[in-house]
Amino acid sequence: MFNLNKFIYPGVKIKRWLVLFILSFIVFAFGLSGVLGKLVEHIRIEQINVDDFFHRLQRLKLIDFLFLFLGIAGIILALRRSYFAVLTILFSKKEKNFFSRIYKEAKLKRGPKIAAIGGGTGLSVLLKGIKESTSNLTAIVTVADDGGSSGRLRKSYNIIPPGDIRNCIVALADEEDILSKLLQYRFTEKGELKGHNFGNIFITALTKISGDFPKAIKEISKVLAIRGQVFPVSLDNIKLKAKLKNGKEVYGQSNIAKSKVAIESIQIIPSNCKPYEQALKALKSADVVILGPGSLYTSIIPNLLIPGVKEILESDRILKIYICNIMTQPGETDGYTVSDHIKAIFKHSSNKVIDYVVVNDGIPRESLLKKYRSENSYIVKIDKEEIIKLGVKMVCAKLIEDGEYIRHSPSLLNKTIMKLIVT
């Protein structure tokens, strides 16, 4: 049985808002009576004159309008505060979170339309931050991975490598959801499953059951209620071929990543692969397209080589932002500056695919830098003059937080990007 005494318990704050409502109503009534009194004074119903009405309206005292305004403001405040106080009494924490979530989702639906292109851990880091500002978000993911769990499943079951797509789905989901943690679980014990990720196996099984990879991704996205959508850039079995500075050629994403020789150029096989139409549609309708962060030659550029992608990004209507990596990547970008990253993208696509480059100017702690230097990885140098020569605008901001790795902070990255978009 409902207990009305809850409403008068100390600390509930219902009483104070009830008092405010009564006082505000009295003030409102006092102001209203003053206004009406001035208007009808000495005016007989059968002799109403429009000019006389407006003349008397102009002579009303400011104090009457002030009382009206204060009364209305007080009534609104009292009703609003009482509403939340009642929610506190009537609903549990879970139910109150439901109301808060409904409000947040409505706000996110009004956010900008953003398409993020990339792969690896970089794209998932970006998505974790951006999802807090908009739900009109599409992740377009590279499908050239041939190493690890994804590579093994790709070879055994002839499917698109699911790893990067899984990471993006989890990044767009509620991180506290047990299903999100389950999808990221990796088997470490000895046996045939060692090294496999449960999410990769789950996606593979769903693909075989439904007979359609996009449908499997869609079903998982529904279960996790992700903010946005995730699309592969192509449904074809794509492989990478890199031409090195020494003239040799290396095949496969995993082999390219292991190479110790600088990369001259990258290609996709087949070069005439078919793009996923839903991905192209999302790019065309986007207000903003974000490239990176991520491995330059194996996560970013391969997407730009897919037929139709570069042509869409050349549109002046779309704002194109490139998130440059913080550290150089051994074997891919040794000695690269920010402008070198941009030049590589331009070389493989067009000089119209980047409007802004976002770079980190925060300095990691020395002990962490020392660890990275031991692995032949260094801070990417910001060469402002060369960037300007390329016709790209630069945005510098602190994008890192102290931790075990030198990576972009999702929240700081989101803040910087949103500030850029709205200015």
C-alpha cells in the first residue's frame, strides 16, 4: 500500500517546493489583479474604445508586470523541482536511470551525422568518445585483416575478418553490459580455441546461420543497443599488397605490419572490388567524415582505395577531419611527421579528402616515452609549415591522459572534434 507520509519525510524537499508554489501563485495573482484592474478601471462595457484600451495598457505600472513574471517563474520552478522529487520517491534507481536515458537518447538524435573510417583499436577509441555527442554515427571498417583470430576464421570459413568490426560494435555499446565484456573475451588456455576471441566466433556462427555477414552484424548491434551503426567497407575478400622502398613486394596485412623496410605504396587486391552500398550511402549523407586514428597503411588508406569512397570524400559539402597518430608505428611510419601522414593519404587518394588534421600536443611522461623508444616508436613531429603548404588546416590539442599506453583519450578527442564541428 502506498504511503503518503513519504512526501513529508525530512530531505525529500517536497514541502519547500509546495511553499514556493503557493507563494508564487499569490504573487502571480497580485500582479494579474493589478494589470486587470488598470485595464478595466472607468471603462464601461458598452463604451469600450480600442484607443483608450491601449492608452491605459501603456500606463500600467512596471511593478504589476514584475509580479506577473516572478509568479510565473516561481510556479514553473516549483512544478519542475516537485516533479523530480516525486520521481525520487516513486521510482527505483533503475527506473530513474531509464528516464535519464530516454532524455539522453533524444538529445543524441539531434547530433551531427558523422561517418568514421578506419580500423584497429584507433577507430574504436574514437567511437567511444563520439558516441557521447551523437547517435547519428556510422563506423566504416576496413576488412583486410588476416592475422590473429580474425585471420584464422577468415581462412577457415571464408568470411570477412570480424575483429575490427567487433571492436567497433563494443565501442558503441554500453561498456557496463555483460554482453559487451563477453564479446571481448579471449581464450588463453591451451587448445584449439587458444588466441580466439569469443566475439569473433560468435559473429562467424551468426554469419553461417543467417548466410549474410551484414545481417549478423545488424542482429548483434540490436542486442547491444549500440549508438549508431557499423558497416564493412566491402563484402569482398580483400588482401593488401605493399611495395617497399627497396622494391620488394609484401602480401597480407600481418606480413606488412612485420616489415622492417619503409613502405613506398599500398594496394588492395582485387583493385576493382565492390564497395558495400550501405557504407557509401552513409558517407554521402554524412555532415562530417573522420579518418583515423589508426595504422596509416593497413587501416586508413585501404578504405580510400575502395571504388567510390575517394570520390565521395572529394565533395566540398562534407567536412573531412584526419586524426593523426600520436606515435610512429615501427615498419609503417618510421620517422614520419604529421605532413608525411597527410602526403601518404593524398598520394593514394586525392588532396581533397582532408580539410583539417587534428594533432596531439600533449607530452607523455618520460618513463612511457622511454618504453616506446625501446620499441622504435617515437612522437610524430608536428611540422606546421609543411602542413600549411598542403592546404590542410591544423588543430592542436592535448589528446592524451596518463596511462599504460600512449593513446588518444576518447573524451578529449570527442571534445576537440565537437568544438571543431560547431565552430
